Amino acid sequence: MRDVRAIQVTRPGGPEVLELVELERPVATPGHVVVRVEAAGVNFVDTYQRSGLYPMELPFVPGKEGAGEIVEVGEGVHDFVEGEGVAWAFTQGSYAEYIRVPVTDLYRVPEDVELDMAAAAMLQGLTAHYLVTSSYAVMPGDTVLVHAAAGGVGLLLTQLAVARGATVIGTVGSTDKVRIAEQAGASHVLRYDLMDDIARDLPEAVRRIVPEGVAAVYDGVGRTTFDGSLASVRRRGSMVLFGAASGPVDPVDPQRLNSAGSVLLSRPTLGDFTAEAEEREWRASDIFHGILLGDLSVRIDHGYALEEAAEAHRALESRTTSGKLLLHP
């Protein structure tokens, strides 16, 4: 069986450690299928693993998300067949031409949904879904703050929050991104790149819009926005920290949550909100249904060839992108 091209990391570091190599093609094992990868999602978790922030056993192939066509079915697999379009969100090794995926991480892609769109929607769509339905369940009339509202998760999160009846205050880092966030449904868009002191200026700007503060903050940026986010939450509101695009947040004294107005702080992760099959299916079907109806727009910023993985990581870490980045093996 011929070798396949893949991106491999042999040592932690910057984007330059992403190497194009040839590896043995995977074979189907019991409970697994082999998929020809049409598109692999590029996510911040990939950069955390590559840099060593999230330690990994070396060497490894990055990428946890993608979509493609089943080419081989393992023993005991009855619900999927060769030729079907599928997507996944938790299987390591997606930066490759072929990948072996357990059926417990497979999502059947509706025929009318393009595989690029499915790959772009999985991790970020499922993340946005659990944030607005479970981490803090958005209610009609709420006002919420969404950081990086023109980014991959932010765009989907904004749309889902608005669909649930919320007013969204979004933050962005450039003039071009203001329009993108507004198109997604944000009623107010703040430029944190123009703020001298985010910890001071952000809550002041938020409370000019909603004096009592927001019901919830969805913060995937982390270190640079955390203090301003916490100061923007209303009494007994929720601070949902789901990422660290600017770096991890320093340890937090619980007394700060008391002083902020009995604020609830959570640091959720997608795996805990998709651990059960029924919950996974509910979230994925909601996302695909929204795409099919046109109620949910998934923005793909750029597609890269597999050998351009380092360039894709640089683009993502520069935080100049708006929407999803994909690799096309």
C-alpha cells in the first residue's frame, strides 16, 4: 500500500516545525473507517499542540478536524459505507491525505452540504453551539459580549446567539472586521485594537451600551481580554473563557469573582459537551440543519495546500483572518 503525504511535528516550536513527510497509509481496524481527506480544519488547538503549550507525544500529525469520503470500512462498522461523505471533530492526524477515524467520531454529512463546509463547521460550529446552549444558555433579551466576533468561532457564536434572541456586542481587531461582525448580526462592534487599556476601556465601552453589564462574556482570546471581560459582566452574570488565542490567563483569585458581583467563571472544553452520542448528534444536526436552511453562514477565509500548513498557522496566529482556514490535501 502506497505511502501518503502528511504534515508531521517532530519537535515543539513555531510554524517552521511543520514538515511535509510521507507516512504509511492507514488501514481500517475494527470500529474504524479510513477516509480520504478532502479538507482539514486549521484551529488554535493545532498551534497549541505544535508549540508545546499542549504537550504531545512526538512525532505526531496535527489536526483534529476534517471531512472527506470513506474509502475503507473496518470490521463491525455497520452504520457507514464506502463512498459516504463524513466529518469528524476529535480525531488526531487530520493534516494528511488519509486518516483512520473511529465511528464514535463520525458525523454523516448531508448530501447538500459541501465537504469543505462540513470541515469548516465541525469544531467551531460545535463549540459555538455548546457555548450558547450549555455553558451559558442564551435567553431572549440577553445582551452578551463575543470576543473576536469576526473569527471562526465568533461568527458562528454571534449568529447562534442572535437566533436565540440576544443582542450581541462584538469585539474585533480591524476596520474590515467591523463589517463582517455586523453582517453576522452583531448590534454593536468595538475595536479593541484602538483601546489604550483594554482592562479599563472595554468595560467602559460595554457599559455605555448596557449600563448593568452583559449577561455573559464569551472569551476565546484569553490573556489580553480577560480583565476587561470580567469587568464587563453584570451582577451574577457568566464569564465563559473557552480559549487562549493571546496566551493563557494568569491564575485567578476566586475573590475577584465575588468582587465582580458573584460572577460565574467557567473554562469549558468541547469534549465534555459532546461526550455522549445523543448530545453529539443533537449539536451536529443543529449545525447542518442551520446550514441547509441558510440560517447559519459558515465563512471560509482561505484554503491552503497541505504543504502550506506553516503559512496557514502563521495566518491564524496573526489573528488577521476572518472565518475558517482549511488545508486541502
